[in-house]
Amino acid sequence: MELDSSSASNTVFTDILEHPEFEFKLFRELGLASYGASTLGECFMVAKGMGVWDLAGWVREWSGLAARVEQQARAAEEQGHVTSATEHYLRAANYYHMAEYYAIVAEGAHVDFGLKSQACFLKALEGLPWKGGLVELTANGKVYPSYFLQPDDSGAVRPTVLVVPGIESSGEELYFYHGISALNRGYNVLLFQGPGQAGALRRDPDSRLQHDYEIPLQVALDFLTDREDVDNDRIALIGNGFGSYFATRVTVFDPRVRALVVNPPYLNLHRSFIEAIGQRAMMFDVDYHALNELPPSLMRGVIKLLVLNMCRRFGASRLQALVKATESYSVEDLLYRIHCPTLCLRGEKAHDEMSRQAEVFCSGVRSEVKDIIELPNLHEADGYNYFSNLPLLNQQIFDWLDTLFKHTS
């Protein structure tokens, strides 16, 4: 879930990029460079071509970069340079998703960018050692395009992680977040894209998030438990940002989840959303098309982008309608039903409401094994969803899972 970055104007990143509205997403993109999703130079080149509150510029710059990198991939492929082509296709897939992200709220050609992201990712998979690819999971008549990947084609029975996105991620982006780390350690990976998320919106522009997310996720668990190469006693769910709510929700109702990892716990979207937008924003209503007209004293630019994105995913046209829509997204009263081992990750300087929800989570679940790990904040947004140091995050997650599942990686 995308939440507030920093309101200060003197951070190093803001001084360089000069448009704090987009700082959160750009900083996050730089973090993905650790896994080959981006490069420092390409990110800065895009940033310099944008202005403050420039949604169209964001889409233009990222899609332009994606097209250039894809062209380089094709040229390398034609010359037989498989490794170079694969590396470029991976970055192109991620850059197309970056264009898709704000094209969705700017009412641009997000479907085109999303399908290009998927196509580039599938091309990259041809040059990678993993087995698997795109799978279509169906729930309530809706098709959710996801990715099931395996370390090799041996057919070995393996532990498996089901990675659940939040509001803004795509299956392709989740590959960089956790997929590579899982595959390198010998885990199967299912990268899920459910209602209201990027993969679903590419097929159905009217797809919306739903509070009872356990319905599509139980279909994902059906897919895994029906496979002979998945160890049903070693299935873990990983939720990032608001994906933690979705992952927690299905764990409440489905005992097939044998381990739950949340980064951080999201138990009550309404409370965390109110903390993000501030009590002052609760005193007025506005159509989402007019958000940019609000002065910073009422709502900062980065929060306006959050509200725009959430309005699109929740199907709300006004601020207070969005506030109302968040009220049904709560799982606090159901935590007693969770008995599997749990791992809670959070930034060491978590915001007040997120600290409260982490405490409620750890006291509410009935697991015999429930661990909490605090990671060093490198950015203000780590207080909502830790992402600044992804190799460190994945080391903590998978060392914990390796120990729990008695898995050697």
C-alpha cells in the first residue's frame, strides 16, 4: 500500500529529484535495482524529465524508457546475446509497470503498458533457469493472471511461498521483491494478482479490491495443494504493505497456510488510512479529480497520489466515500483463529498506528511460534511498509522460513 513518504524538503533524495510527490515510488524503484529491476542511471534520467505533480510526465518518461530498454533487449536477442536480452527484458517489464501504475489513476493507456510488462517478463523467463510461467486462476467467474515458478524441472516436492500484493504491486514486480530470493533458495513461488490489482485490471478495468480477499486466495491455495510438486505441509504466505491484510485474512479461514509473514501487519485499513491523510482531511469532501487543487496545508502531494490510487482501486469518486469504503477492511477481531507460525516485520520507527497494529497482531494470534523483527528505517515510508533494503528483508524472511520448514538453501 502506498502511503506517505517525507514531507520534508531537505532529504537527499528530494534535493536530487525535486518533486517530493513521487519520492516514495522512485525511492522504492531504486531499491529494486538489487535484483536487476532497475538501474540508478535510468531512474535518475526519468526523474529529471518530470515535474511536480506531473502524472502525465511520469507515464511518458517511464513508458519511453521501457520502450527503449525493450528495443535494446530485442536487438541483443537478435544477435544471440541471451543474457543481455534477458536482463533488458526484466528491466523493461518493470519500467512498463511503473508507467502502468500512474496511468491507472491518470486514466491513461494502463492496459497497454500492463500487457507490455507481462510480455517482456515472459520473454525474460525464456532466458532464466526457472520452470513455469503464467497461470490463470478463476474465482467467482473472474480470471486472475498469476505466475507459478519453480527452481528447476526436476519435479521435486518443495516448500512453496504464495506472495500476495497490496494495492499497487504487479506479479512482475513481486518477482523482484521476493520471487528471485525464494527461487534461489529452492522454493516454489506463486505470485498472485487478485481483484483490483494490476493483473486483474489489465483484463477488467472495472475490477475492484474486496475486503473478503480470502475467496480468491483460497483458489490460489487450491491450485497449490492440488500439485504433486508442492509440499502441503510447507506453504507460506508473504504479504507486503496492504497485502498483509489479504494474507492475514485468508490465514484466519484456511488452515492450509502453514506460515504467515507480514510486512508489516495491516489489520485495520480504516485506522491506518486516517493516520495517513490526517484528521484535518476528515473535515471536508472533494471529488478525486479536484485533489490537486487542495493546498498542502490540507493534504500533501504524496497523500493526494495515495487517495487518487485508492479511489481507482476501491471504485470511489470522492474522498469521504473512500474513507467509508475502508471501514470493512478489518481483521482485528479474527486473529484468535490463526494458529500457524507467524513472522511480523516492521521498520524500527514505525508510525503510531502501524506500531499499534503490530502489537495487536502479535498478542492476538494464537500461534506457538510468533516472531517480530524490526529493521532499520532508511526512509520515512519504512514506517508503513519496509522496502529500503530488500536483500536484508529477504534474508530475514527466508532464514526464518528455512529454520521453520527445516529447509536447506
